[in-house]
Amino acid sequence: MNPQKGKSHHRSKLQIAKKKAKSTYNSWKSVYNPALKSDVLFTEWGWKHVTEKQRTGIEKINRLGLLPYAKKLIAEMPYYQRKRYQDHHDYYEFMGIVGGVRVVAVVQEYKKKYYFWTVYEKYEEVG
């Protein structure tokens, strides 16, 4: 039995998920957000943040699967739930339930333009 089999199988699932998601992501370009009254651009910045090296393969697969939910949330939310300032940029967080999943989509403002930054699933906070 090959001890690397599980690892390579996992890697191939990630490769498949990335390829499929990248094609879809690249086709979006931008979506209008009513809260910001502006287009939100889907660029390589957001893609790189979602697929960062320090994220586990499972986390990357999960976030890649949430990308369509992030787009829907950004396109439909008339307000953001949280605004924060970090590393010289404003970040806007849009939270909602999409497809039965509690999703957070983050948009970064940079030089008066808005960019999709990341997406993740929001779990119930205990305590």
C-alpha cells in the first residue's frame, strides 16, 4: 500500500476544485454592490487571498466552494455588517445566509476602488 496515496488523492481534489473555481472566478470581473454604490472587482488579489499557501487544503476547498455565494452576497446586500481599518485599508464585511450557509464576504477598498478580498463560513460563536 502506498502511504502517499491519500495525500496525492487530496491534492488532486484541490487541483480540480481550483481549476473549476478559477475559470468561474475569472469570468466574473466585477459585480455592482448597492451598499457601496460601486462595482466590486474580482481580481488576482482576492484569488491569492482565498488560496493562500498557509491555508490547509480542506480550507481552500471550502473557500473555493463559497465563491459563488460571496458574489451573490456582494451583489444583493444593501448594507454591510462591519467596517474595519487594517493595514492602511478599509475592509467591508457582508454577512448572510446563502444556500443554507452562513457566509462572510470581505471587500477591500484601495485607491477609491473596491476589491473582493476573501470569503469564509461563519460558525456560531459559543460563549
